[in-house]
Amino acid sequence: FLRKYEFWLHTFIYVIPLTMACIALKQGFINPEINQCFIDTVPMGCASNDSIECLHDYTGINEYIIFCFGYIYLTLIVALLLTVSLYLSEKKKEKRNERMRGRNKHRENARKLKSRIILTQAGLYFGAFAFAYIIPTIFRNLNFCLGTHNFPFYALGSIMNNLLGVLNLFV
């Protein structure tokens, strides 16, 4: 199943974010004021506050931010669907192979053990990915919708992004 869509998955993973980053860089949407480059105005909040003068013309930044959030949520949905499809395909294979006898059943049990390990790892990777990205994304959505900028949310987002690497190390 996945081999059929492998080209599109790689396109989705590599080309789209690179294109989005190039557009944001060209438009001046990247704000280096915080500890990571984030899509926001310079200075932060100038688009929603008339008393603060913006350094660039930020025409379209709100639409771009909404597009970025949509991409993040789409990535989470695709990762969830791939994890669930992996689990369901393995369960289907196990059910089909229940009728085996003798040496084939022994081989199937060894394969099933390896498959269960891979399923566990895939579930842990997805859990770490979801945990590390959903929380900062929700906070950034709140910042965007409310027009506020809370430093603890940005700090937590940076910690969560780095935490993903640590969680993957343990998996």
C-alpha cells in the first residue's frame, strides 16, 4: 500500500515545507526575535496593534499562517492514517494466517513477533510526534486567534520540538 504512494509521501514531506519556507522568507514573514524562527510580524504583534509600526508590509500573513496551521494538521492526520493503516493491515494478515499449520505456522509466529515490534515502534513514533506537535500548535493557534504573544507558550513550543528528538531516541 505505502510503496504505491511513496513518491507522493516524499513530496509531501520535503518539497512542500521547503516551498513554504522560501515563500515566508521572500515575503518577510519569518520573525527571528524569539529563540526559533517563527512566522510572525516584526516586531511581534504589529499587524494587530496600530500603535506598533511594522518593519515590512505583511499583506497576506494571516492567510499564510492559516495555511501553515492547515499543513501541520494535515500532516498529523496523514501520520495518524498511516499508523492506523499499518495496524489494520497487520491485523488482517494475522487473521488470514491463523489457519496455517506446521512449519509455516512457526514462521508466521516469528514474523508476527517482528511485526508487533514494528507496530509498537510506529505507534510510539506517532505518539511522540503528535505529543510534540499538537501542544505547540494549539498554543500558536491561540496566540494567532487572540492576537496575544505569551512567552511561556513560545518557550513550551521550543521545548516540545526538541523533546521530539529525545523521545525518538528512546524509541
